[in-house]
Amino acid sequence: MTGQAAWRSNARCASITGSLATTFFSEELEDMAVAKRICAERPVMADCLEGALDRYEPYGVWGGQLFLNGKVLTKKRRRGRPPKAVRPEEDFPLVPIPERLLPLLRIA
Ligand code: SF4
């Protein structure tokens, strides 16, 4: 196994089925936060993020970042009036972006 195929064998989301699989493409802030936390624990995170940036991923959580139309969304909030206090389950984990990928970054 080489290149892309090698890191994909360590991709946690590749072995996830059922409702957790949809977590990475959910519209719910709680799910997005869970997906980001899962990514943050993975050694393949940087490779995954690089691939998502290369592919201009249209949607979902990839490599610890939330994508929309090929760009990384740094903030996402619930529709409607902002809550007075952030719910802990919606607190977006800040997953650091590896320095080598910063030149590739497109932020929405
Ligand atoms: S970094 Fe996240 S999206 Fe990428 S393979 Fe791992 S769990 Fe999946």
C-alpha cells in the first residue's frame, strides 16, 4: 500500500458505519463537533486534510476541518438568534492545521 491508500487504512471514519458515519456530513453542530474531535485523535489527520483541500471537498468534516464548497469554515453557528451561552456539545474544537498545509488553505 502506498501514498493515499496507506493512510486510508488508518482512517477511523472508514470503519465507521451507521449513524456515526453520517456524523461527518451532518447539518447538526453537535455532530460536526463530534466529527472534529474524532479527526483530532487520528494520526492521519494531516494527510486527510491535504487530500480534502486537493479535491476541493464540497461538504463535510475532513481532517478535523469543516468544509463547504472546497473551503474551510472556521466558524459555524446554529441558525437563528445566537444563544446567550455556547452549549458545551456545540463548542467547536479548534483542530490545528499543520503548518505545511497553510499555503493550501482556502477559508470561507
Ligand atoms: S481525519 Fe477524520 S475525516 Fe479524515 S480519515 Fe480520519 S476520521 Fe476520517
